[in-house]
Amino acid sequence: MQKYITWQPGNGTRYDLVVTKLAVPVYGHEVGTYMVVGPWTDRARVMFLAEGGYLAYDYVGEKLGIGPHDASVVAMMLAPHVGREAGVIDNLFEHYQNAPKGEPVVTVA
């Protein structure tokens, strides 16, 4: 199963993620591991996650090559789909205070 998750907070930013649960081992990662692809405009980055535990924004930022605010949003969007709890920066929503609030859109393929 593959999920496409997208969110546009209304401030000109768009976040897109593709999440796939591995059916076969890939690059040394076991079956059942989640492969997350961040298809950013200038590059695509991949990270692998086991189910459960804590998903820290700084880890997401390091793996996907994005800054702390973006990494916090991605961690928040991704966590419920990989069975984790997200850690975000304290002032995350101050950064988006004038943006309309909405939920990420999830498409399952």
C-alpha cells in the first residue's frame, strides 16, 4: 500500500510525501519498514522508518534535507501514518499564525 500525503497551509508552501510500506527488503531494510519520499522541487530525498516510537523533527530535517519548521510540519504529517508520535519545535504554529488551518489530504493507492 502506498499513501500520498499533501498539505498546503495557505502561506504559499506545499508539503508532499509518499509513504510506502516495504513488501520486500530494500537497501538492508526489512519487510514492513516504511519508505518515505519527500519529492521537493529541486530534489527527492528518501528516509526509512520502523513502525512505532518517537519521530523527532531534527531527524526528519537531517534525512530529508529541510529546515526545522518544514521538518516539524513533515513530522506532524507523517507520524500518524507510521505509528509514531511527532516531536515539533515549540513555536511551529507561530510560523503559520496567519495561514488558514486545514488538515493534510491523504490519498491511498
